[in-house]
Amino acid sequence: MVDVVLAQPYESKLIACEAKFIPFDHESSVDDVEPYVMAALVAALSQRLSTISLTTLTERVAPHYALYGTKAQGRLRRRIGEAARRIATSDNATFRYSPTSGNHDGHVRFLRSPEDNDPRGRTQAYQRLARLGQARLTADRREASAQASLLDELDRADVDNGDDAAPVGAVEAEEMS
């Protein structure tokens, strides 16, 4: 509960849930949404579901889905569908993606669940799914590491402009000595 206190003599209590962090919305990239989709698919695997529709998957991934307008819901559902398609393509032994067509909502079919294995095999199968998700994130980070440092670029720009100020790293080195 959140208490809202107004100026005297009025006092009122706002009966509502507390604000929550929303990690993505209908304008976010598929890369931002994909880890949440993978988590929801793994949770559905642990529940021994055979299929999950894109609408249900979107509701699980984004609990705030119902708060959006119709167009925003459609965009969010398409983003989640694209993330599910990527995941199914990278792990086609576990997931099969069927896109939306005509009057039918798209869905993800679960081909093999870690729950079907004995306890040791089940743990290893879940660990394999986690490694798949981390491998995609690591590949994205490697691409980003090839970028130049912003501080280096700013230092070069200062030197090119004839600025007499010392580079950022030089000031920090002097302060430490």
C-alpha cells in the first residue's frame, strides 16, 4: 500500500499496488525481450506444457501487457513472437515455432522437456538451456567490445580542438599519486 498525504486538513490513502520496474515495452528491441521470453519458455517446460500460444506467452513475459492499447499489444506480441522464433531456431531439438497465420494465433510447441529425464539428466538439460541463452548474450557483448572507447574519443577531440585541459586519465593519475 502507498500512503499519499495531502496538505492539511485533507488526508487520504491511495489504495494501489506499488510501482514495479518494467524492463521492456512495445518499442524495445527483440534482443532486449529475448532473455525474458527464454525464461518464460523454460518455466513452461517445467510445467510440462505441450504448447503455448503467443498471446499466453506474451502475458507471462509481460504482466503489464493488458495495460497497453490494441496496437501496442500487437507490436509487443510480434516482438515476443520474433524472440520465440529465434530461440526455436537456435534450439530446434526442444522448441518448434509456428507463426501467426490467418485466424490462428502463433504458438511454440515443446518437443522435449528436461522434466522427462531422471533427476541428473533433468538438471543437465536445464543447464544446457541456460548456456544457450548466455551464449547469445556473450556473442552480443563481443560485438559491442569492438567499439572505440568514448573517453578516448573525447580526449582526441580535445587535442584536435587545441583544448589545454588535461585528458581525463591524466587527471585521475595525478590525483592518485
